[in-house]
Amino acid sequence: MKVLISCAEGYCLSETGKIIYSPGYTRQDLKQTEHEVLCEIAKLAEIRLTQEGISIVSRKYDSPKHAEYIFDKSRHANGCDAAIMIALNSSQNHNAQFSMAFIHMIQGVNSCNLFESTMHSLQRHMPISCRYPNQMRRTPFLETCKRKQIPAVVVLPFFYTEKKLDDSSMGQYIVNAAKAVCEAVLSFHPVMTQAEPDVQ
């Protein structure tokens, strides 16, 4: 099985093609920016999944030479059996803390399976509550993967903005988030169909 693991933040191209760096959220009381946390989660997941025999296409956008337009981030999913983008929740409510995942508004069977696998693994591994999204999202990453008929999910393992989060607990959250991503991939078994039926 071949899987894309992509980070939501990092180096990207502007409308003029100029390279800019988006660290995501930053906090003076935390050593790592949102992007640095995402990269660490992605690296841990990549190592474990590679050991399990999964072919990983990793795009962390932690180098200027890997900069992409935001709407191009899903192009690396070509030829993959699944695509996962890792992002972190954020909120003006600094008490908010839970994990979740979301998929395209119109889901195929494999996308539903990947989503349910991800939600189950988040519930098992994250030391916080896990919530189903109130509504599905339209994001360029999910839209393009849907067009290409590649099962895709965006994983948001925790809120970076929670005021109780410190460097010590961040380390545990990173490890648990990587475990959740790995379990979601390892328990996902795509159903081979001529044309994947949509689920309303």
C-alpha cells in the first residue's frame, strides 16, 4: 500500500511564485511552532509505517526546495491508495482541547473506511476526547483527492492553542498523534471497485 502523509503548514509558493514560510500558530511559551510539531508527527509516522512495509510519500514542506502552492499539496497523492494531511486544531477559546478528523462532503466507501479508521485510532491513542465533525469541509486537498478518487482524510489530533499545553505534554501528544495516524493506516483496507460509489 502507498500512502501520502502531508503537513498543513510549512514552505509554500505565493501567487507570484515567491517562496514564503508559514509556521502556523506560534506560542512564546512553547519551543515548537505548529509546523515543527506537524513535521515531528509526520516523521514518527513515516518511520513506523515504513517499518511495517507501507510505501510512504512524505511531504513535510520543511525545506524551501519542497515549496508548493497550497492548492497543489494533493498532487503528490497520484498513485497512492490513501492520502492523509495532518493539521492542528486552533481556537480563540484556549480551553478547547479535543481531536477530530474530517473528509470530503461526498464520501466514497473507501473514504468512509479511512475516516472511521482514523476516528477510532484517535479515540484509542489521544489522551483527550475525540469528536465527530459537525459538518464536512471543502478544502483543496480533499477536493482534489476526491476528483482523483483517492481516499483522503485531514487529521487534527489536538489543539495547539490550549493554554494547559506545555513542552512536556506536547511531547506525549506528538507521540500519540503519530501512533493514531499509523494505526489508522494499518487498519485501513481499501475495497477494490470499478468506480467507488458515493455515500450521501
